[in-house]
Amino acid sequence: MLFKFLKIISFTIVGIIFIFSFSFASNNDDCINSSYYIKNIKVDFTKESLIEARELAEQKARLIGLNRLLNKLTLRNKKNIFKNSEVLRLVDYLKVNSEANSDTRYLANFDVCFNRKLIIDYFHKNKLQYAETHRKPISILPIFKGPRGFILWDEKDPWYSKWEKQLKSLDGLVKLSLAKGNLNLSRGMGSNIINENNKDLIRKLINIEKSDALLLVVAEPILRNDGKTFLSTYAKIYNKTGKLENTIYRNKISLKTTSSIYQINNTLLNKEVLKIINSIEINWKKDNLIDPNIINEVELIIPISTFQSTSLEAPLLFNDKIIKVKSTSGFLDKGIIKIENEIIFYKKRNLKSFEYVKRGILKSDGKIKYNINTVLKQKNISVWPIVLDTLESLPFVKKVKVISISNLKGRIVVTFIGNKKTFFQATKEKKLIFKDFNSQQYILDSKL
């Protein structure tokens, strides 16, 4: 299988394709799994003809989808006005989930896939800050702390049912799901978690749910000594170890009567659920915003390790096309080898030789003669095509330039839109993890 190798600082590699004995998954996200796919858009139109009704329904679905997409990815405060032609240009395709019709009426449920590049071009043109990185899953545990005690995992409980309903239709960058728990954990969990912050219980629940964190959302009606009543709501997030990270939401709402603590208004509960969800989304987007007005640059170090080595069994002259060695065991069938400062491409490997070689590639220096027993090495460059392709696939990356390469490492400079925190969050999502090397450089730390 053919793959691009890499681009070097002072010389451009054109027309040299290196062949490896392994394959890589595509970096292009399937739209159905991306931030640019909007699901479950319901439309209903009645017109003089079915054709007209369907056409208007599709236009409406695209427009609804675009507004939902902008709400999902940006922090805008008002709706934009679009022409139908503008919306149509930004859509890759419509997916019909279900449809029904009469002679004049058309009802349907659509999904819309938007063109990622064109949407990002729109953001840049209009100088809109946006986020597109999904957060790892968070489990939600609703607890109602009422006059009669703690209520959790009860489908008849209004607080629980409101969360259940809203999470089914959630359309954001943060994946939230109801914690299901089990019988053993549910016994006494309410008081243990709220009053004692039981780390062991929380950690076990996160492990059962296979999520990244737990969000404890509590609603508590309170009757004060002066007879006034109010509803207290708060949301606390815990990490995988069961440690409390932050209280991300807290609110108090006055209730009209004393008896209200026994029957909280459903509309009030629903508003609090939506406020908490919105708070989570806004905080995540703020932490991962890509600002088109900020151009940044970062230098990355990509380690290169020795893959295999052997030594010459016969002297090698500058014009030799066959390299005779003691053994080629463990080398790639086709690839790159290095002898002192010279880089050589070979097309065929036999048991004790490399054949159809191209000498001095990448403008590397070669000697007129290499003596017997001179060492040849094959570097493990398998990570390079993955790193370059991944970085270039990020929509906010403007330029990827390899500025140097040595026996042990390569250096890449990446120019991108936005801040470094957002950049490294995006690379982490792509399973490229970098750590600080010094104040100016970052080194690849992931195992690919």
C-alpha cells in the first residue's frame, strides 16, 4: 500500500512514495459521527401539491439543521438570516429517516450532513468563534432530596423523568447519559454521595457506566425557619477516581407556597434541567473555542527510533545498485535504509541483499566507498504519515511544515487558528498526545 512520506525543510519531496507493510485508518470522519451531523429534524408541510410540500419541507429541514448546528458549535446570541441558496450550498446531503404524505401534505424526519469545510469557511468569514471537539461521555445521576428522603432511579420521580426526556433529544458536543447503576450501588447511595462525597461509590458507578465522569444533579426543596420556601438545585462533577472536580451549577428559586415543597412545578424542574445542560455545553465550548482572529504556531518533536540494523558483507561503491549485507531479517520488503549520512531507497529485499536501490535521496550525502562491516539502519518512520495526515486534516490548521530531521527525531512547525489549548485538545481526540518538551516545543507521547 502506498503512503506519502514527509516534507523536509529546505527540500521538497515530490514524486517519491514510500511503501510500507502496514495500513492506516482514514483520518476523515464519517459525517454520521461528526460534529457536523444534525439528527431528528421533524417537518410538516401542506401545499397545493405534494411536490411543492416536499420541496418546502426539505428547505425547512436544512434551515432548522443549520440553526441547530450554529447553536451547537458557536456561542452566538441571535439567529442568522440565510437565503435558501446559501443553506443549500452548505449541505452535503439529506437523510430521510421516515416520511408520510397525502396528495397535498408531506411529513418527514430528516438528518442533515453539513459540509465541514464550507461551514468552517463561513465561521472564518464572519469571524465566529466555534468549537467542534466532543467531550468524553459524562454519566448523569439525578437525585431528588425531598421531605420524605432521597429519590433516585425512580421513573415516576419528576426530576428523574425530566432528565430522561431531555437527554434523549440532546444535540451538543458533550455526550450525556443517565446513569443506570445497579441494585448493590443504589442502596443508601443518595445520602452517601451527597453527605459524604463517597469516592469509592462514585468511582464504581463511573466504571459500571463506562463513562469519563459523573455529574451529580440534585434538586432539593427547602423550608426555612421563617416559613419561606425555595428550590435549591446544583450540579457537581466527579472524575474517574471519584474525586470532586467542581460545582458547575448552583441556583435557588423561591416557591410560592409552603406546600410547594411537596409538589414541585414540572415546568420549573424542566427549566432547571435545561439550564444545567446549557451550562455544561457553554463551559465546554468556551474551553475549546477556535478563534479565527488568533493565528498561533507550535513546534512539535516526533521521535524516530531504530527499527532494524545490519552490516555490509561486501564493500559498497557509489554507483552500486545492489547492497550486500549479512542479513535483511526484520527489514521491510520495500523502504528506506540509512548508512552513515546517506539515505537510500530500495524496492526489493532478498535474504542478504537490498536491490533496485536509489542512492542519496532527500539530498543526503553519500561516500564513494563504504567498507565491509559498515552498519546500515532502518528507522521506524511509520508514525510520520499518521502525524502529518492527522495534523493536515484539522480544519483550523493552516500549514504543516517539517523543518528538520535527524537520526533521533524530526521537528514540525504547525500554524493554526485559535489557542494552543484547543489545538492540543483536538490532537488528543485524534489520539496524538503531546507533552511539554521545553517552553517552546512539545514532543509526541502517544503510542500509535
